[in-house]
Amino acid sequence: MRTFGRTVGIMRIVIAGGHGQIALRLERRLVARGDEVAGIIRKPEQADDLRAAGAEPVVLDLESAPVEEVTAVLAGADAAVFAAGAGPGSGTDRKDTVDRGAAVLFADAAVRAGVRRFVVVSSMGADPAHEGDEIFDAYLRAKGAADAYVTRQSALDWTILRPGALKDDPGTGLVRLEARTGRGPVTRDDVAAVIAELVDSAATAGLTLELVAGSTPVSVAVKSVAGN
């Protein structure tokens, strides 16, 4: 088990939404540095992709699983990352059951399992009071409600990460990470790199951060916000 902020030892990290585009990148990165990673997935056919990334697949539907079952998966973990989402093509109902409901369930299970370090991959513009009738409006409300719920959990050392518009271009390793950045793009590679640093930095607990492409190396950016 690694103490946060150190560069030696092994952490066990459980990722909800383990087959997502950011999650797979994160899994490869965490495994490469020597961590043990489990990814929660809904579809058994996704398991081979997680194994290829070096992660342990855990088939579990966070829309229907009881909290006790999720708690069992989190038992013994050093950190948890919520990177799940209903995804493109889903309607307003699943924005609520996944982007909000599954995040709430995962947070509750982390508290029960005694997992303090908790990182949420949210979205820029997330706001429980966001107005509008489009599906993306429902998504921002769901993400905002989930974020608000997590930030009320005193038993969690939480960090909320809100990336800008996601791109599949190769990462640059250069970002802007602040409480408010203004809108902008960021690669999924760079989001994964920032999450990996956040997981290992308890000094960023209690922060809600926006992330876009920038000019600061990832590790420097995380240390900078941790020192504020």
C-alpha cells in the first residue's frame, strides 16, 4: 500500500466505468507505474479489453447493484475513481441513473468500505440547477447533482475533476488545471494523466478543478493546485 504522495509501493485502485475511453487510458497508466487496478464494467464482453490494459475486470451493473455488492468490490482499495457515464445515445433517464445515481452509489459504497481517496471525472459546466430541456442539459444536471452529493461526504477525501471538450489526439502532457479555467479542449490522454496524479495526491482533496489544454506539465499543475 502506498502513502499518498510517495513514489514507491503499490496502491489498489477501483475504477467505475472501467471500459470508458478515459478509464482504459488510466488503467494502462496506473498499471505501468505498478499499481493494482480493478475496473467495474457492465458487459462481460468488455473484460478482455481491461485485461489487455493490465486491469482486473469486475462485471457489475452500477444501475442495479445493491450497495453491499459494490462495497465488497471496494474493500481493501486505497482509492476509487468514478469515470462511468451513460454515454452517447443514451436518454435523459440513463443520465440520471448512471451519471448521478451510479456516482451516488459508488460514493456510498466507498464510505462503507473505508476508502477515503475518491476522484470523480465530471464535466465542465456540471450544475444541479442547470437549465434546459435537451439531453445534454440533463447530463449537466446529473453530473452536477452527483458532484454535490460527493462533496457533502466528510468521510471521503474527494476531488472533482471537470475536463473541457474531450479529444482523441495524442496527449501533450501540458495542461491548465485550476478552479476556473474557462472552456477549452483537452485530450483524453491528458485527462488520464491528471487523474493518475490526483489519485496519488491527497493534498488535492476537497478541490473541484477544471482542466483544459495548457502549457504546464501535468505533475507540476497538480502540485501547484495542491499547494494553493
